[in-house]
Amino acid sequence: MAENNENIASPPPAEETGIDAYHSSPHKFDKFDISKIGTGQGAQSYGYGVYFAESPAVSGRGGSYDREFTAKNLSKYDLNQQEEHILRLMSAGKSDADVLYDLAKMGSIPRAADGLLDFEQAEAAIERIKKNRSNIYEVRINAHPDYFFDWNKKFGEQSKIAQSAIKNLINEISDHDKTRMSGMFNWSDGSARHGSLEKIEKMDGAAIHDMLENVIDRKLISKHFLNHGIKGIKYFDYNSRWNGKGTRNYVVFDDKLINIKRRYEMGGAVPMASGGETGDTQNMPQGISPEQQSLLDQLSRAIDESVARYSDGHAGNSASPARGYQEPTMPGEPSLTRQQEQDYNINRLQDALNRVPAAAHGGAVGYAEGGDVENNPAVQKALSLTSGNAPAKDAESQIRDTENPKRILVPATGPGKIKGIVIPRHMWEGGNGKHGLIPGMRDINRARASVYGSENRDPLTIGKVADIHKDALDEHFKLPINEQISRENAALEGLRAAMHIGKNADTLDESEKLDTVRHEYDDEGRSHVAYGSKGIAGHALYTSGSGKNQKFHVLNVCPGQTTGCGGGVDENGIVDTKRGTCFAPNAEAQYPGAAIRRACHTQAKFDPAMTRDWIIAHAGSLRRAAERADANGERVLFRPNVVDESDRSTRYAIKHLNDQREEYSKKNKLKVPLPDIIANSYGKTTEMHDPENGIFVTYSNTGPKTKLGQSVSENSSRDNSRIRQTILAQDAAGRDLVNDDGEETPPKGSYMVTDVHRGSELDKKMQKAFKYAKYWSAGKPVSRLSKDEIAEGEEGHFGKDGKPTTPEKAHYGHVTLNGIRYDYQKQHILHPRLVQVGKNKDGTPHMIPTDSRFMDEKFLPKSRFVGKSGKKVGAILLTTPTTSTSSVGHQTSFTHHVGEEHIKHALANNGEYEIDPPAAQQAAAGKEYVAPKEKSYFAHGGAVGSLDDLASGEEEMCFPERSNYAQVNNVHRSKHEDDRELEGNRSRGVKSIDRALRLTSQYNRPTRGRP
């Protein structure tokens, strides 16, 4: 294709208009080669090319990609806390000795078996990072920024060069492909992406690129752009995109435009074969002076003597070479503890390091000759420690590592016998998100204290949260609308200042899973736009207070959870939601952003000082979302976290907002009234299901009562709750469930997960054969039957009108077997509806199950099964685990077994799938089902976890994605960091300090200036 230069001016000189940028890579090379794309980070999310960042925080030394690729070189997904600290300190130009000391001050050196800091482990970690450090390239991109297609700007705001190139490219696309483009890009979010090609001027760069990808391969798009004068794509990095200004990332289509200026390797700049600049080494010391060596020798001897004395329990008066340190001489005065001993030696080491440069230049050595050290801060701290004034342990200091380096144990109080909770390390400490470093709850809690106070505030109960929210909203919506909006904005800013909500975010989340509702339309032809507001699923960590007031609590935010799905509480009182099969904790374990945002939402709702702000800000978030949807001809669907049963308040906000919208429509005599905001959620307790008012709740799966000839007793114990919610719509006292206006509400739909592999032949047969379920309740001895039940006889089958009929025509009924009565209810079955949400990496349609439970009624027969209460019973969504779930994962207590025998029964009985029939329940009595476990894998040094510990992929229905990739890498690591020989009887402290001191003669102190 010939290059079309129409309206393209000659580019300004490269040296005047080029772009300085950074690139991180796990690989070493002398020039960029576009054919190597995919060997680095590999995402290529913003087009096909070589990626660079203007900001060093993204791709410079210590940037997010520096951390990512260093971890990749270590065959890990993430660096642990110690490794991140090492990388950050190295990036700041610190020597190995300085890094070692700083690690000790930060508490990032573990203790050995004898209680002393394990400097050898820390040295090994430093060496490991040095050997596996990513390569950072500082480059010059020889092209003017105007020659880059702007991902964030609308067509009309693009440079003239980019506009001309886009028009020329589209003109070359066939009419057939133009038609395809016009009809295929309406799945993406944002109103600017809807409409015909004539409206391209209103589309932003991302929408234009998406549209082109529907007809052209991503690689070819870059080639076409380059032929039309576009050198690449530019887009705001994570820290800038929210403000619409700041630093950019660049995708370069032509590797000839890239000139490497420097490559940073192991923390320093190295010469480039291609003629790039080198680091500044002229001011770097080349050796250690005799005076320095003498000082270090004296210090080493002093530490040896000091530690030896206190290890032996002596407190003699022999002179110490280190002046300023007073040994205890008074009777009864305590000797140094091992902790004090170690801290003192660390401070001695730092003092020596501070003095080495002075000694090298002829300054006073001082330690042996009486130099002025009494006022040195390090010595003052050592003196404080020797007098026994060590700081008391706070709550945070009690946090402990677990066998899995990615998870930590937080001692905490909670309901029942709970004594602690295991959470993802990144939830507390922070981690690397898609767009950079994310602060963890440790730092976020400090920000909360500055806004809402540092005093201890015990968490609210779920019921109390709902009461406070209802009262707050009732009061709020009595105010004039302008004042409501002002209060909503103020509440949101408070939560942002406390870092519980991002500076440009609100209480609502978006995700690909929620995008499925864009394919569902209401009676007015409007598609839906969905938002969630995700909190922690299952048990959650709540921190009350800050500093000395800090305490840790465990909340049960899903009261209806089972041990099978939530993991339960072990015999030591420890909660670990990763033991369960619920996918939400697996997502939290994998994604720092998801974990921290969910923890923030949950904590804000349960904090007495924050909860009112949260619900008021939430009402404002929903208001703005509805206004955006109105402008785009859409309707808002609110979708709380999949199993966040703590959200019992959103319906109050929705009701108030819908009342306002109805009043507005009437006041302005709108021909088509503003649509109600609707909500769609899941739960296992008494969440209100009120379809008439747009509140749809699906009952979450509790699993089978019998499986493979064995009982699942926990599921049996919850059977009555499921029947009340999905069949009777009654509470435990037999009263009909009602909404806030006192009107009766119908039974809920439910979902059940089978052990069938998604997409398999058995799955296809099941979807074709199963039309309805015959659900059998747990048995009830005849001695416990009511008078009405006794009057019904040993066996009965009843039709829609409640009159006796045949089993085939019955809607519900009962039988008696061996003195036990079993009731059954027939319920219609729905199978998952798949919708396309984008494309896979290979270009094939990406299909996922729609989450539109609020649309289920449209896909059910008009003649429905009714229950004993005369109400239409809820349908059952029968689904399967995701395709990446392991075979072992299919056999949890969560899944219902389906085999060929069930298919045959369904074909012979009008599509009936029989669940837990009486004979099966009696045969399984006394034999408890134990779900198989994933195998653990071992590397040098011990277990490295199971496949569940390394979940990957996106959130999908029912189960997390799982990946073997990282596990295999761990298994084949050549040497584990803890694989070391046991030491002899020599004092570990002396040996560690000696090794630390030797670092000062092996590694020179760096210059602080930038090379």
C-alpha cells in the first residue's frame, strides 16, 4: 500500500521534537526488534507495537514493570514484601550494605530459629534480586507526538496528521467491512461508541481502534497506520488518565525510530554497543582505605566481644572499644536480651557505615580513640534499648507469615471461636495492579485516621448497618435535590480523602462480567448498563482504630455461607476463605486491586464513623450512573458483589431515586418516562426479592444433600432455608415474605452447579434433556409430622390447584419410606445463556454466561409450577464450572453430580432431573462425603502450595479460573531461597553482623546523582 501524504506536513527535526521514555524488559539487547513482540509483558492492550512510558514510575528503575519483570525472571507472579523493598532500595542507588541495614530497620529480615535476625537470608535475597533484575532502557523516540494516534481523544480532537491517516485508512476498507464495523462495535462501553460510521467524529481513539479490530487484525492496523504516516499510539498512563493530563505511554510501530540512550542493569547504567550514553562512574570510589579497614576491624572485634559477654550472661566492667556505650553495672540490672543485642549491633553497623567516608578522607575515626559519638542518634537508640525501653508490641506487629508467601495470618477476634484470619498479603501491604503500585489497607487505614479519627471503633452488625443506612437515606431525601447532591459529593470526597475510594472513582464498579447485560433489552428497547459495588465475600478483616488504638476484627459478611463455599473456621479458630470453593476469595487472592477495593468498601460500610458517608456517597454514585444511562438511551442495573449479603441498603437508595425519577417524569410530562433503576444480586439468607419494584435476588447454591452415594450433612442442614426462600416465600414462622410496603413477594429463583465439564458432550446432552427438576427435601420422621401432614397420608401428589393427581401431572407431593416422609417440588430448569463480550486473543468470540437473572422470567414457560402455598415457585439455573476448573475442582461438596443415568431418566420422564431422591438419601446415611483435594507440589525447601493458590484469569460464574503455569515454574526452580545448611554453634548474631560488615569492604557506597 502506497503511503498517502495528503495534509501531512514534514516532521520537525527529531532532536527537537523527539520523546524521552523508558522501557522495561526481562531481556538484554542492544537494539529494539519489533519481531520480538510478546516476549515481555505481552498484553498489547493498546495496539500492536513496542511499548514505552514517559514516567519512570511506570517503566523506569523501581517502576511497576521493573517489579513485574524481576518477578518474571524469578519465575514468580509477584515479588514478596522483602524483595519489593530490596528492589526499591536498589533503585534509589543504595549499596548492598545500606540495603541490608534498611531492611533490618523496616522489619523485612526474618528471624532465625535462635530469634536473631537472619542476615544470611537477606544477603541471599539481595543477590537473587541482583541476578534477576529486569533491564531498564532509557530511550529517545525520534518522532513528534503529533504523529501518534491519541487513544483518549475524540476524532475531532486528534492532530490533523492523525485525522487524515484515519480517513485514508477507512476509505481503503471495503464497503462490506464498513458495514461490519458499523454493526459490531456497539458492545463496548460509552455512548461515543454507538452509532454509524458517519458519527466517527464523536468516537474516541479507543472506540475507533476497537471498531477497526472487528475487521482487521491488530498487527495489520499498526501496519496500515504506519503506511499512512502514524508512528504509533499514545495514551495516558494510569496516574494521568483520571485527570486527562500528565504523562503518556507510547506504542511505537517502527523500531527504527527508537534510539537506546542507556540500559540500567543491576541498578546502574552500562555502556551501549550502539553508541548510547554510559553512566557516570568518575566519582565512584574504587577501593577501601587502610583507615576504613582498621575501623571495620575494630568494630568487628567490639561486636564479637559485646555479644559474647551478653550471651554468657556476664556484665563485667572491661572497657569497650566503642565509647559512649555504658555496660550495666548496678546490681540486679538486666543484661541485654537477644532482641536488644541485635538492635544494638544493627545501630553500631550503621554508625560505622556513616563514618567510613569520613575516615577515608582523613576524618576522625573516633570509635577507639574517643571520638564524639554520645550524641549520635544510632548510639542513643542503642542506649535506650539496653535500658530495657523497647517499644511495646502493637496489633500490627502480631501479623505473621504463612506457608504460602502470598498470604499472611492476622490475629483477630470474631464471632464464635475465631482467633484470626488469613488474607492475601497484598490486601494489607499493597501490590502491583494493572496500572501501577496500589497502597494496601495498612497505609489506607492511616489515611482513614486522618479523616475520621484514630480512636477504636468496633464494627457494626449487618442489621445495624441496614438500619443506619435506611434512617440516613430517609433524612437525606427529604432535603432539596440540590442540597442532596451537595451532601453526596461531600460524602464522596471524605471517603476519597480516607483513601477508601480512588480519587476519581465512586462506590460503583464495572467489570466484563457485568457487560453481558448490554445484550438484554427492556420493553422500550433500551439496553442495560451494569454497575457493581463489591465488598469482601465470606469472612472479612476489619481494622478498628489506628496506631496504639488499632485492633483487628473478623466480620462474617455472608451469614448464609457454608463451609464448602466459604472455607469455614479451623480447629485453631483461623478463617481462610481460600479453603472454600467460592470464586470471590480466589479473585481477591490474585488481583491486588480487587482485594483492596473490596476491603475498602466493606470496612467503610461497617465503620460507625464512615457508614453514613458511604451510603450517601453511594446514592450519589447511583444518581450519576442513571443520568449517564439516560443520556445514552440505556437503563441502569445495579449488581452488588456476587455473594455480598451485607448489602441490604442499596434497595433503599434505589427506591428513593426511583421515586424522584417518577416525579420528574410526571412533572415534565415525558412521553417515555425515565426508567427505574433495577438491582440484581445473590444471597442465601433473607435478602428481599421484590421484582415488582425492580429488586431481583437469586438464591445461591447450597449444593446437594447426597453425592456419589454419600451424605453432605452441611447442605442438608440448610435445606429448610432453601425451601422457604425458593418454594414457599415464607419466613421460619410460616409468614409470607413481604416488601417494605407490606406487599407479598414471590419465591426466589436459584442456581445449582453440576460437576459436568462445560462444553463437553455430557453438557450438551444435559442442556437438551433437562427441562425441570424434581427437588426432594430432607426427610422428616413420621413421629414429627403435623396433624395436616398426617391427614395427607403416606403418599400424595398434587396439581396446580392443590387437588390430588398422578405423579406425572403433579406439581408437588410426598412419599414415605421406612418411617420417614420426603416432600418434593417440581421446578423449571434454565440453562446458561451465553453472550459475546469482546474477543479472545486469537480473535475468536469471547463467550461468557449472561448474569441477567432479572430477565429469566422471559425464558420460562407461561404455565409455571406452583408450590403448596399456591405461589409460582422459583426456577433453577443449572450451570457448570468454568472450562479452566480442574477435575478435582468439579467434585467439591458444592456441585451436583450428573451422569449418563440422569440423562436416561430425563429422556424417559419428560425432561425430569431428580435431585436427592429418598432412596439415595437413605442409602447415603452415615457416610459423609469428603471432597478430593488438589495435590500440593514441592520445591527445594518444602511445599509451594496447590493449584488453587495460583488462580488466574477473570471472574466468571461459580468458580475461579486456575492456571498451572506458575506452579510448574515453582516446581522447577533450581534453588529455593530457604535451602541452606544448618549453622554451627557459633553465635548467629556475630556471624551475621560479620557478614554484614564485610559488605562494606566489598561494595562501594554509590554516588547519589543520576548517571
